[in-house]
Amino acid sequence: MIPLVVVGCGGHGREVLTIARAVNAAAGRQRWQLLGFLDDRPAEENLKRVQRLDVPYLGGLDWLRDAPADTHHVIGIGDPRVRRAVGQRLDRYATPAASLVHPAATIGPDTEHGPGFVAFAGARVTTNVTIGRHVHLNQNATVGHDSTLADYVSVNPLAAVSGDCQLAEGVLIGTTAAVLQGLRVGRDSTVGAGACVVRDVPEGVVVKGVPAR
């Protein structure tokens, strides 16, 4: 078994926990030993919800300072910018980042991903896709051929990234949004829920609507 902690005990973090449990169930063994949650400022309601999952709250991120070297972490935070800040802090510790792929997700051939990658149930990645560190593909999100997703990208539920797209670091693709083939979305930009991107998106902007503006 590989010791694992989930960083963030909000809703996204608790969903990430269910992926680790699903991986264990599909393997028929305890691949991941779920030690508990880390969170510097957990809400009281989230602590109660964590308790109902029968997984302990261990404390803040500094818990990792004294953790055994084989303890892995996975960031359970949905916001790409917050996830990046947490990831940069976690880089100070010696513990490696775990990647979790739900058994009901599909990762196609000739695809590479960095540490901390999380694919939720129903996520689909086709072929020749490059995925960076701490990228999250949420439920039923799809990524087409020959695309590149840089570090800390989030593709929210039911969103579609078409083939040959380039999503720069920290991009958020909102629920049910679509990015058409061959387009680029700039660093730290957000594509709003339900939007359809028909032209390149510059850095640091929010676009929404059909077509997205």
C-alpha cells in the first residue's frame, strides 16, 4: 500500500477521495492507504462531512514536514490558482504527488501526464495528449487528440476540449463549455460555463457566451 493524504477537505477534495477508493476497489486491493485530509483552514461543516467518510482530518499542510518519505499527496482543490499556490508550497516538502485516474475514466494511447494528475469518472482523453502537473479533468470532461494542457489546468464537468488545442497554465474551462479545434487559451484565463470558444483567448481574461467573448 502507498500512503496517501488528500490536501483540501472541501467538496472537491472529498470527491478526489472517492477516486482513490474506486481505484482500490477496481484493483481488488488497497493500492492507496488513505491516511486522511490536510487543510489549513477547514470549515466546520466540511470537518463533519469528512468524519462521515470515516477518514480523519490530520491537520494543516505542515503535517507533511514530518511525514514518512513514501507518503504521497494529491491536491483536492478545484480552483486552478489556489491549487497552484498550494502545489508550490507542497514542493517544499519531500513527499511525491500522486496521480489518480478513476476506473471509469479513459486515457488513450500516446498520452503523457505529470504528477498530481486527477481524472474523475467519465473523463475521456483520446490520443497524443500532453497533460501537465496537477491537472484536473472532472466528471465526463473530454480532451481531443494532439492537445496540450499545461500545469494546473481544470476542465470542469461535461466540458469539451477539441483536438489540437493548447490550454496554458492555470486555465479553467467551465462546466459544459467547449473549445473548438486548434485554439489556444492563455495563462490563467477562464472560459465560463456553457461558453463556446471560437477564437484564441488571451491571458488573464474571462470569456463567456456563444460565441465566447
